[in-house]
Amino acid sequence: RPPRSTLFPYTTLFRSFSVSNFMSFGYRTDEKEQIIPEEFHLYAGRTEQFKDRVINFDGRKILKFSSLYGANASGKTNLIRAIDCGRKIILSTIEGIDFNDKYCRSKKTNKDLPTLFEYEFTIKEKCFAYGFTVNLNKHCIISEWLYELKGEREHTIFERLVEQEQYYFDEELFENSDNIQQFHYFMKDANRINTSLFLYEINRRKLDEKDYGIFTEIYNWFRYKLTVIYPETKIGSSYFWFGSDNTRLVKVLDYLDTGITGYEMKNLNENAFKEYFSDDSLAEKLLKGPERENKHKMKRIVNFGETLFELDYGENGPDKIAKLMFQHGEDEASYEYGEESDGTQRLIELLDVILNDDDERVFIIDELDRSLHPQMTIKFVETFLKFSEHRNTQLIITTHESNLMDLKILRRDEIWLAERDSDNTTSLYTLDKFKIRYDKVVSRDYLSGRYGAVPIFKDFDYVWGRDGDWKD
């Protein structure tokens, strides 16, 4: 990722995300046929707890953390997928993304209706709402908009309707009058391409003039600042923390009770490196390294089998090859990455969430508790909240870990619930809507179904019969 000091010397915050007609998120409209999307946000409520976790921005209070609970198949992961799907369309085109059947299939008519994605976020001292509608089945863009939000008011930067070839933009954005006519051309050209967004097309041109800077900043917010992590995601940037002697890293691993008390990068020669691969061509390809301009030096992390390799490339191949080895207290042996427990590997993959030196990132983790002990999940969240006290890093998670649902750990507005409705669509709401005392045992009431968003099981006799035989 780019150095913060050169590209991002400003505050970036995730405020909200809205979605309609995507997977379990249904399609609704008001009396004026305007889409009513489902909204997830990080706006602080009236809770007085943990005020230090709230960021004040332009009259709104923004949270640094949010957790989403719900039964299996309630739609938690679908929210993460929606955020990620919109991001992928922004950064590339809709052509190469296999989401054509991801409209909400609870109603057959939704196949031909628009899917909406909208993000609210801040850059520098400004807040923006950027969104678009697409037809996922036909792989085409329908509309796109960008607004600057000023308190309760919104200022249109641009809007466009692709099929009607209509568009509008604020000409006062441009200091150079020649760029106004050029922007008209860009808009008309974009409306002839219904598979990519204008934000993508304008950044593909790599314009470096000041007048176009806002579009670059917004595109880079999605590219560099918004990170979506699934249970199977390998976060390569986390591995780079092991590239040198890092005392803080060892302390964090020890604090999280992984049993790791030290590590080393054990040097290998090329022949020893090749022995790990049954396919010589793969080893040779890795030794050759990726194509680079001017053969500048670079570092690469390779996770193969049970071993984590670090390759430092010079002009003519790797100058250094090493593998990561861990020590455990008085144990005289050293252990490879793949020999650690699944939970320890998961923690290592998530280290960048806690340790990253860029304090303006948004991490979204699906199933944080996957492979983690319940207490480890709680400790990870507490560690993040502690490390983020003096940073603007934000973390959004989905989880089943009810022990984390504790008002001594989290604010009411940091706890969201996903409920599967009778029509198989998802509704989202925050625990802040319930009038709960701070001394309440929230996890117990949640599991008893008081707040909804828990599985409802049939009675055993209803399914199996009193003698345990399956009913016809």
C-alpha cells in the first residue's frame, strides 16, 4: 500500500453503507418509487459509555468499532459481500465479476430490478456519498452519483443516467475552464460504456491535474483504505511484520497467549528452497520474481504448504531467501508457520489490523471468531480498541461470539443484529433501539431471543416423533 505521508495526510472515516436487491437484501420503494435501501452505519447513539471511542466530524459522531450478530443464514456475511461487491465494481468493471445471480432471488421480479450500493465516508475535512445502481443479471451500470454532504445538506458533484445518456456535474469544481469542456467529453464517453463506472473511467486516464484530484482521492479510498477480510483471506501485509526484529510484535503475540515467545527468519539457499516444491517450474518462477520496471528491489511473502517464505529480490533474482520459524518458551525446537494451531495462524493473519502504522484504515472482518477461542476473540477486540485510542482506524466484524456482547466491553450502538424476515430477506438494526440498562447481561437476553436475530429450532418430537423415528 502507498505510504501514508505522501498520499493520505488526512482523516478518512467510514460512515455508512446502503444496499438494495443484493442476495438477502430485498427491494423496496416508497410512494414515489424511490428505492428504500437497507442501511448499516457507524453513527454513535446517545450511549454515554466509552466516549473516547467516538470521533466528532462535521457535527456527527462516528464510531471506531461495530459488531454484527445474527443466526446462520440471517445475512451477516451478505452485508460484507455487498460492501465488497460494490468495491470490486468501482475498482474494475462489472464485466469480470461473477455476481449476475446475486440479486435478491426471494422474488422473481427482482431479476430485472436495479441493485443499489451507496457509501458514505470522509476525506480530509469533507464528507461524501458515492453510489450507483446496476443490473447484476445483465452486467450493466444504470446510474451513478457523487454528493458532498454538508451537515443535513448535500451538494451534487455529478450524477448520470447511463441508458438515457443524461448527466450533470458542478462546473464550479474546475478552476481551469478548459477542463469543463473536457469533463463534458468524459461524461458523454462514459455513458457509452455501460459496464464500468465513471469513477473507474476517470481514474483509468491517470489525470494528475488539481481539478481531477477529488476523483483520485475517492477512488483511492476504495483501493487503499477499505479492506474486506473473509475467513479464508490471507492478509499478506501481516506477514511483513516478521521481516525484521520486532519487539512489539513478539509482545503482542505473547499478550494474545499464542505461546510464541520469539521468531527468526532462517536463511536458505536456492537449492534448499527448491526442495520444498515438487514442481521445479513453480520454484523457478518464484525465484525469478515478478516483472518489475527498472528491476527495483522488492520483497515478497510466499505462503506454501506449512512454510512462510520471504524473498528479497535484487536486480537479478533474490538476494535473500528465508523462512519464518517460531520459538515457544523453553522448547528447544523451532516451528514453521503451518505447524502452529489454526487459531494462532488466524491471529497472525489479522495482525495488520492491530499493528498497521496507517491510522486511517477501515477493516471489515467476516467471522472474526473463526478458529479462535471465545476469550481470544474478546481479547483481540479489546486489543484493537486499545491500539486505536489515538488513531482513526475502524473495525467492523461479524461474529457469533455472544460473550463479546457485554456492555462492559462494547457500547450498545456498537452491537448490530441481522434478522431474517418471513420473506427470507434481511433486516438490520442496532441494539441501541432497545432501552437496556448498562448492568444488563445482554448476551443472556440475546441468546434467549429477546432481541431477535437468533435461530429458532423445532421441537424434537415435532421432527422425530416421540420414539425418535423420522416422521413421514
